[in-house]
Amino acid sequence: MKPTTIAGLAKAGGVGVETVRYYQRRGLLAEPPRAGGDGMRGGVRRYGTEDARRLRFIRSAQTAGFTLEEIGELLALDSGHDH
């Protein structure tokens, strides 16, 4: 997957843009830095393959009945960070 916008990420994950933003606010998805920009306004955020994989995992885990809190714990285990 080539770098894409939040809309492209949402489409790849089968969710809406607001769902992606919600997952970001919950700490389940990272918010990449803005690329480019003119100083006053930031550029566009670009999401990659790992972001899409993570989004699909979140959706699959929700479908399996996990809560967002539990999903966050699973993601933390996957990243190798202890809580």
C-alpha cells in the first residue's frame, strides 16, 4: 500500500474517517506527522501499510467481541511495551 490520506486509510479499513479519528483519540492508531505544509497550515498526514494493518486488526477484534480497552491492551502487547 502506498502512503495514503486518512480517507484512503478509512476506505482500506472499511470505516469512516471519523472512526479513524476516534481510534486516534483513544490511542489505538497513531497520528503521523504532517508532510509538507506552508508553515501556517500543516500538510497532509500520510498513512502506510502498517496503519492499515492495525486498523483492520482493530475492526476484526471488535467483531470478535473485544472492547476498545482490551484491543488497546492487545496492541500494547504486540508492540512489546509493558504497562
